[in-house]
Amino acid sequence: MQKKLIALAVAGLASTGAFAQVTMYGIVDNYVATGKATTGATDTKFTGVQAGGLSGSRLGFDAAEDLGDGMKAVAKLEFGSLATDGSAGITGTRQNYVGLAGGFGVVAAGRFNTSGFDFVGNGLLGASALDPMTNFTGSSTQINSGSRVNNAVAYLNNFGPVALKAAYSFVTETETTGGASPARAANLGLRYAQGPLAVEGVYIAVTEAAAGTAGALDKSTDLAVQASYNLGVAVLAAQYVNTTVGYKGPTTQADIKTTTFALDAAIPVGAKGTVAVGYASSKADTMSDAATGLGVAYLHAAGKRTTIYGGYYTGTSGKLSAGETKGLVQVGSVGGTAVAGEKADVLAAGVRLTF
């Protein structure tokens, strides 16, 4: 009874127009995983509960106030919730921005998802624990690593079936005479979706803060394209990413170029089930062998907002021409520390509830 009275009181206050319109949303996604990571002759086995099998757990708030003349003030606060062992509750801010919206689109400032994060999340396996693109740490590609841009201004708009997202980040906000040049990041994403076809393109450029030190990381760029088509009996998709990581000269460290591609398929099973399969390969020009990954998952829509899932992932990290391992493949995390190896195999099963 007391809860109902409180709810009625809040509703009464909101009806007076004293508050902006606020929508709360969230995702809770936990899964049980068992896997093995191998480096050389050493095996590390992992069995435990992890967060974010299909989507990162989060709690968010969207707010808007009508300013008249077709214009609104809009804001988003979104927090991540990662730990499943009680070591942390609501953790770092995923997104935090405020701006103006109208017929011109949305102009905002704050912290945003990158176009690369959106790109990976729009794949058939999404940014999941079973997605090869997400699990690639064994390559130079940045498309799946820089999830957010800080201290950024952004412009978002929809032109019919085309969605545009552009952001410019003042990564380093101060500059000292004779010191390092400020770091900057530019993101551009275009997505077309109409009928059975969806096509997306992303360009990301990150300039590092470095005072001309030879061999220091200078600039990295990503150019990525993906397309999917719904055949009715299955959805087929392909992704291509070209990455260049540059270094300041004079240096013996040459720029590293990486090519990554992925093929995905999603096949309906009955009225509520889907089998998703993804394969990806990533190879830098300094590598003798490519990093590869294969993920297979079954997703069951148990309710309008509940998905029960299970699957298997296997991947290798690839090697440098000199025989050294380039990166690792993660099978789990303990206290924020990754359990990873040159080769990894993971079995996972979990539940995701959105609200």
C-alpha cells in the first residue's frame, strides 16, 4: 500500500509539469562459462559466472523537456553494472550527454558510444562473449576496443532509412607550450536499413598525444563496412575492417596495417529460436598467422524481454613473423583480471532480461 501511495505521489508531481520526461531502462545479462586458455605448454582453466554474455548489463535514464517551437532538451545517463561477485555495484559511466534536438537532428556534448561500438553491436552475434569480432584482442584492429569517446561533441540525425552519427572528441583538453600535442578522436558512422537490407560504414581516426618522440604511437584509423540481408529462411552478413596504426618518425617501427573480415548467419528455429554462427579472421602485416575465431550460439526468446542463450566459442590469437604471440584471447575475468591465452575455448549459457 505504501509503495502505491508513493507511486501516486510521484505521478501527481510529474503531471504538474515540474519534471522533464524521464524514461528508465536497463539490461541484466549474466552467464555461466567454462573454458580453457592455452599459452605454450600452460593451460589455465576457468569456470564461473560472468556478466554480459549477449549485452553489457546497464542501467540508464533518458530525459527530455519540450522547449517549444519543435525543440527539446535531451539527456542520457547510462551506467554499467559488471561484477557478479559483489565486488562492485553500479560501475563506470557508459554514456553521459546533454544537448538540443529538433528538426535539425540532435547536437550534444559529453560521453558517447563510438561508431565502432555501434558497428560491432549491430553484427548478428552483437558485442557478445561468443562473437569472434568482439573477442579479437590478437590484432591491431581498434574497431572493437574503443567503446566510448570522452569530452566529445556529437551530431545525430536520421534521413529516412539512413542514420548518421558523427562525434569529435577532445581526448586531451589541455596543451602546454612545447609539450605534447593534444590527443583527438573523430568518429563517423552511417547506417542504411530498409526492408531486408542493412548496410553500415564507419570511419574512426585517433591522434595520440606525443611530443614528437621517435617510435611513439601517432595515429590509428579504422575504415569498416558491413552488410546484412534477410532471406527469410536466414539472415546473412559480412564485415570488413581495415586498420592502420602509425608511429612517429624517425623510427624503425613501420606502420602496422591489419585486415579483418567476418561472416555471420542467423537461422530461425521454430517460432522463438535462432541459431547464430560467426567466423572471423584478422591479420596484421607483421603476423605470419592470422587470428581466427568461430562462435556458435542458440538464442531462445522466452518472453518479450527475456532471452535464454547458450553457445561455444573457439579462437587463436595469431603470431608475429618472429614467432611471438600477438595478443591473447579471453575466456573469462576474475576480479577484473582477464583469464586469457594464445588459444581459447569457451562454453557459455545465460539469461538476458531487458526492461
